[in-house]
Amino acid sequence: MARDFSIPGESLVFVKGRSDSSIAALTQLGLSDGPIHVRPQFNHKDINVDAWGDAPADVQWMLGTLTIDLTLIHFDYAALETCSALAMGGGQPAFGQMARAGTRMGGGVARFAPGNNYVSLNIASPIANKPWRFFYAYMTGPPLDFPLGTEKSIVTTSWRVVPYTTDPAGLVGGVILGATNYTLFDRVLDT
Amino acid sequence: MARDFRIDGEVLIKAKFGSHIPPQATLGPSNLSDLGLAEKNTVKIRPLFYHREVQVDDFGPHVPAEVLAMIAALDISMTLVHYDPDIVDIIEAESLGGMWQLLQPAVSGHASAAGVGYGVNADIAGLAGTLAPAGTPLGGGVPLLASGNHYISLNLYSPVLQFPLHVPSVYLTGQPIEIPMGVEYNPLVMRFRAIPYRFPLALSGNQFVASGQLTGSLEVSSSGAVLWDHNLDV
């Protein structure tokens, strides 16, 4: 691909959640009033050896997470309420109700299964054709800001993407793979 | 193996028990079971080497002329964070002399038969916390992994370095064991002791009676006893 300006285009945000939620099917969340910021947090750990002074002799990759900042201006309020409810532990019937303390967001179940409260966050890229799909995201609060008044509300949301798994050992056919080939995000939008 | 950083990888810990414990998962005929994964930097293996000094007057009172190796034990500690509580129950019970004897109070020795021993998980849940009689020997006078031997064979995997650790005769020491309960995920602090359990060597002319009792002259010898190796159970 040649060097060029990167112009994603109209970055419409879609969400998809657990199969017993109102966003079980891919749902438009909305458009942002400004750029959507995707911030990976790569974690590394130094390996220090006395013989190498204060500089690391090597560095270990220790997996990562992402933060996505999104300010919604033209959005589906019901979808946003559902994302908010899922972020509060999911499963409860009404907006504003919490799940019990200690409720696991992933619930130990597969993606989109009842009990898994993570949201699959999709960001379209119609111009550059470089969409983003984040498999396991949840709204953090803060920052979460619902301005109320006579003017249009521009809702500030922040999402965290984590490498959720039901088995941290990553057993495949009895072989321990850990996070080998684990997909934290990709460029294939949900359907 | 060349000198390098030691990075074992995802250290999955598995336990294997005497054959009186039925398989706890659909892994085939073996009762090798997942115990769990530990919190960061909490799996510690501490060899306890014992020595005895040989004092000779000619060498003065402070420095030995020779030192005798008096075998060793291991101290293994870990804080488990992703674990199977049923396997923890079994380990606790086996370390206290096993629940098997409570199911077979009239049987002398430790002969096993089809259906003898633990049932499915429901039986274990019902008996967890019930004690064997004081003075119950963990080895039971039978070989490791035989029915009636309550030592646990601990397997610590090393998927990156491919240098696993197998400790064949282990039991929970009792302190510290911390079983937290609450709304957050509960890390379980465990501490094991490993000794080089050795099934007594039969001298010539001895017999092994069908009831499981050993007769004749036997010798408990430390020579060649295995405290640990790198061959995982299957």
C-alpha cells in the first residue's frame, strides 16, 4: 500500500452484544462529533540483569488493552442505554439498575452468550476501508458524560477493550498456548 | 541447555492421585486433573537440603572434616487464581489421610476393586472436610499412585522453556493455606511439602499378600528415591 493521507471517512459506530440483549443483532450506535480516538496500551516488562546496569537486557511482551474515546452526537439512545446497562454488569431488566458486586463482565461464557456483558465495538471506515472491530469492550465511567439541556447532547463515552478469555492457559488440544494468536482487534466488521 | 533467561510460560499446575480417585474430567482413564493457574510470581519451589557435619577433633570445633548428605525435601508454595475447587477439595482430603478410608472402614490394607473409592463429584462434595483417623499414613504402605496412597503427584508445566517440574509425592502442609471468600475473585494460597516417599523394597523371599498387606523382610531405602524430575504424568 502506498504512502498517503489516512482518511477513514464517516466512522459510524456499531455495537453487538449478548444474544438476550436488545443489541443482539448488529446495531448502529451512532456518529461522533469529532475524531474517535483509539489508544492501544501495550504492556511490556523489562528484564534487568546486574551486568547490564540500569538498561534492560531484554523486554517481555505482557499483552495489552485499548481505550477508545468516542463523543456521540447523532446516536441511538436505546442502544446507548443497553451498552450502559451491560457495563453495569448486564442482565438486569431496567436502565439504571446494577448487577451484584463482583459480577464478571465475561461471565466465563463465550462471546455473545447470555452472561457475557462485553460489547463488540465496530467502527466503519468507508473511505480508507480500514475498519476496526474490538471483540470485548465495555463502557468505562468515568469519563462518561451526559449533558442535559436545550442544546443537542454530545455524550462523552470511553470504552476499554480487554483480551477476555474463558481459559487463560489457552489450551488447544491439550497444548498450552496462552495468548498465542489471540485476536484483540481486527478489521472484519461483525454482521 | 545454554545459559539464558528462564521463562517457563503459562505454568499450568495439574495433580494426579492414587487410583482410588476416579477421573475428574473426560481425559481418559487417568485421574490427572487441572488444579489451576497461579497469580504472578507466586509459584515458588524451595529445595530443603539437609546435611550433617562430621566433626573431627583434629579439625577443631568449628569446621567439619566431612559433611554427610541427609537427603532433602521440597517446599512448594503458590497462589492460585484460576482453579478447580473440586480438585482443591480432593487435595485437602488426601493430605489429611484421604476420604477413601471412610468409605471402606472394614477393609484392612488398601485393596482396590471396581467401584471402590470415591464416587462422582457429589460424593466428594459431601465428604470434603471429613477427617481420616489420626495417625493415617499418607503412603499407606503401597506404591505411589496406587489405590490407598494419598500422596499427590504435582505437575508444573513449562510450555515456553519446555522444562517442566514433576514432584511425585506431595501433600498440603496446612500453613499457610488461605481460602478467601468474597465478591472479588479469590486467590487461594497453598503450600505443599514434598518428601521422597519410597515404597519399601522387598528383599528376596518376601511375598505380597493379595489383601494388600506386605509380609516378610522389607527395607525402606533412600537410595534412588525420587524427590523431583522433569517427566510429567500422563
